[in-house]
Amino acid sequence: MTRQNVTELLAVLEEIRSNEYPDVPKEMIEQIALAQFDNQDDRNKARVETIQVIASYVNKIS
């Protein structure tokens, strides 16, 4: 996957998020997608970073 593909993916995710899940922050979705993309060769690191993004969001809303 190239950076162009990621840009296109983020655009699609934003459309879905804004229409279906407007309460979920755009930044969180972007951070998760980029964590997965940047660490696609290290699935454990991708998982850890994704969990950190979600935990940070949950801590903010708690």
C-alpha cells in the first residue's frame, strides 16, 4: 500500500465516520489507520499503537 492509497483510505474512512459515527473523533480514526499502515510489517507494534490510541480516547471521555 502506498501513501496515496492511505490518503484515499483516510478520505473513505472520514466519509463513513462523518455520516455514521460523528461522535468518534476524526483524529482517532486517522491515528489508528496510520498506526496500522506504518507498522504493517510488525503486527504486534501496530496492535500496541492502536490500543494506545483507543485507550487515550477512552481516558479523555471518562
